[in-house]
Amino acid sequence: QQPVQSPQAVILREGEDAVINCSSSKALYSVHWYRQKHGEAPVFLMILLKGGEQKGHEKISASFNEKKQQSSLYLTASQLSYSGTYFCGTVLLMDTGRRALTFGSGTRLQVQP
Amino acid sequence: DTEVTQTPKHLVMGMTNKKSLKCEQHMGHRAMYWYKQKAKKPPELMFVYSYEKLSINESVPSRFSPECPNSSLLNLHLHALQPEDSALYLCASSQERADNNEQFFGPGTRLTVL
């Protein structure tokens, strides 16, 4: 089951903060965060593996809740370069019996001057 | 070298053509992936190769045929495609299977099927 991301889109002014959420009805093995700029490949941001984990730095960080069913990405004091589509990815057990990374629907973030 | 390269960047083909997409990485990664991405949608997993063996085929039609000649190369052979197959095709690699390893994505091949 694809993880659910919210919001679908957000527009910010430079310097404003944003939070992007990624949730699942079941406990997740891990959560990956990627950013994709228009016309470019997705770029890895971070992976969270443990419940209660927080990772990242002052500007871009993420958390994974204790039950491992929700992760949030925090963008602080946004810059123009933060614009793009943010995807969370979760490792799910596929019908083939293998685990594979499945991406959420994405959050389109636009930072304006 | 921390780059995944893909060729060609753009490809236009007819429904009767046969073409191939190529992907290469020299990071020593043992897992390689093909994704399909439609506009404004997330990447969708197509195939996973682990140690040069196909480990996941996500119910992809047989008109798409993957090949992993060696640990650095991944091909996607295309034959008798449909217009709805037009999309961005992304290749990615990781050290091992995707569970807890970041994936490095190539720039993609933008495919148009006429």
C-alpha cells in the first residue's frame, strides 16, 4: 500500500517553514525521503529506520514516530533551492514476496521570493 | 564516481520499433532498478536486479525486457510499445537491496511512443 503524503502542494515565501507528512496504516520498516526538481532525477535526502528517530540538520530534518507509522519532513527557513517535489518512500512487502521501495504520491513545494 | 548515467536522454519510437535504454554505474553497487515515472506522479518500480539476477518484476508487460550484462550495466529492451508507455524511465542503484540503502538515480530517459 502506497504511503499517504500531505499536503499535496504548498507555496512558501523565502524564509518560511514547512512540514510534509508521510503516513501508513501499518508499521513501516523504514522511511526514505527524496526531492525531485522539475526535469531532474530524484535526489536522496535521508533514511529513518528506528521509531522515535530524528535526523537531518538545522534546515532540513525528519522524524519517525514511535509506532513507525508516520514520518514528517521539516523544512526550516526555506530557500528558493528547496522548490521541487518531495517524495517519501517506504519499504513494503510486494506480491512477489520481496520487499521494495514504494513512493508516496509526492508533495509539490514552491518557494517564492 | 557517484553518478548513474543513462542513455539516450530522449527517445521517440514507433509502436513497431525495437529500442534499448542503457544505464551504467561505477559505484560498486550490487542492486540496480528500473522505474517508470509519468508526469506529476511518483516513480513506479518496474524491475530490481540484485547481484546481476532479476529479483523483482512488478507485473510489467513483456514488451519491456530487462537485462543486466554485468554488475555495472543495466539495459531495458523495448519492443512493440504502446503510446501509454510514454514516460520518464529512471534507472537507480544502491549498495544492496533497497531496504535501508539510499538509491542513486540517473537523469532518466524521456520516452515518447507514437
